[in-house]
Amino acid sequence: MKITEVMAPEHETVVRVEEPSVGLTGFVAVHSTALGPAAGGLRMRPYADEAAALEDALRLSRGMSYKNAAADLPLGGGKSVILGDPARKSPEMLAAFGRAIDSLGGRYWTAEDMGMSPEDMAVVAGETAYVAGLPHGEYASGDPSPITARGIFSAIRITARHRFGSDDLTGRTVSLQGLGHVGVHLARMLHEAGARLVVADTDAARVTAAREAFGAEAVAPEAILAVEADILAPCAIGAILNEKTIPELRVAAVAGGANNQLATAADGARLHARGILYAPDFVANAGGIINVATEILRISDRAGYVDQKLAAVETTLDRILTRAAEADLSPNDIAEATVGERLVRPAA
């Protein structure tokens, strides 16, 4: 296996991993260990090329630094990606990637992300101790998706209260992009809260299931961002809020689970200029890493720890939205400034 260091601005360590015999090409990006070992999931996608995969790893790892800091976790930020179709991954490929992670000596902990399952992480864990989100074990945290969705649901309610004056979602229309592990849990919560759902996903079976289970209206994936709704909940890929899509939005607020929803920092200001209230994603979707952190940190009372941290994140989001309104600034700018202060490594 070939592991090559890659130079990347603002990142502590980035490596390219290659093992042709098992079809493995991927990257591990460690953005910051200022608060503790870097933590962030392993994602597998059919990226267009290595440049796209590396860009995703770099953006996601930075996002994890901010997410972990926002949740006040003693963890830094990192992310890993594998190029390829998740349906074609093999135990040999996952084991090889596990050995690559192990070579970093604990500077990075991985867990489940897009294209992975707790069972896949168990294979990775056969080669390294630095894995969380496992299905079995004394501190096993399992699938983080339900906790992630729970945190996003709370973020949507907080955002609704700031934007509409009430957190009651009865009769509110939520356009939900993505019905994967997190999206489907969130759809159920929104439906039970009385919200009307408009959904889109590239998987037709998921869309059909949402229509049957939640009475959701379905639109084509390319149409979801232009749907007229009260709140947009992005729960798929990142960089979907950009110079092209923001003028097309017909919503009053955005709060969802996708990582790195803003293509650039300027897009937060674009949303604000349009009067669209944005819940910064690295605050809104922190539930999953909080759940995973219980495994990394060996927390015995997992449920209590998760409850405590989720409540603290809710308070943080509420304060960010309040400060943004008072200062007439983008919530993303307020969030980055607030959380960025925590990422400065204390002087020795």
C-alpha cells in the first residue's frame, strides 16, 4: 500500500492512500487537533476524479473541526474519503483503508458516513483501534443517524421560532433534500410534528416510501431547491447553496443536515441579503458526532451525555441566531467567529 503526504493549506496532515490490488484510492484529511484527536467519518462516493475527492475531504475535515468545537467536544476535525461506488466496496478494500488510518497513530478517528454502514466500520476496526460507530462492543454507539436527525429537528424548530415567532411546525411546509439514513428519520419527525413535506432523492424507492409513509409530495432532485416552502432542509451533498441557487430559493429559512451547505463563505451573506435565515450546518447537524464521541471518549452514560450535549448545542444555535439578528449579520459569520475562537490552540 502506498501512503503519500499531500500539502494542503490550513490542514495539519493530509495523505493519499492507494492499494491497486483491492481497487482502493482515497484520502485522509486532518484539519485540526487543537482540541483533541481529529474525528470525522469515512465517506465513499463515485467522485468525478481525485481532485473532487480531495476537495471534499478538505472541506469536510474543516467542517468537522468547527462542528466538534461547536458541540464543545474534546475532539479536532478530520475526514476520510474513498473514490468509488459504495455498492462495489469489499472487505479487503476496507481493511486496507483501516491500515492507512492506523498509520496515523491515533491523530484521526473515523466513523460511518455516506456510503458506509456500522458493519463496514467493524471491518475497518479489524485493522485499527481508531474507529467509532461500531455495531457491537462495550461502548458501541452504532448508527448515529437517529441522533443526527434529532439534533436537526431541534435546529429546525429553533430556526422556525426565530423566523416565524413560533417553533410549532403544524402546517409548515418543509422541502427536504435527501432521504438517506438521516433524511428519512428527519422526515418522520417532521411528519409527526404536523409539517407538510416536499421531498426529493435520487433513489426513487426512497421517494415512494416517503410518499406512502408521510404523505409527502415528491419533486425531481433538480427541482427541490426552487420549491416554495417555509423551510429548506438540505440532507444530501454539500455546496448546494451558492451564487447560482440562492437567487432561486423560495423559502424563509434553511436548516438541514448536509455538511458544508454553503459553497463559499460569501454565500452566507447572500442568504442574509435575501432575508433567508440560515442555521449554520456545523451547529445544526452536530448530533451524529456527539453520539460517536461517546465511543471515542468511552462514556458509560451515553444517553445522558448525548442529551446534555444536544441541549448545549440548541442553546448555542439560539444564541447565534439572536446575535446575528441584533448585529444584522449572517448567522454563519457569527457562528464561525464564535466557534473559531475555540479552535485556537492554547499557548504552551
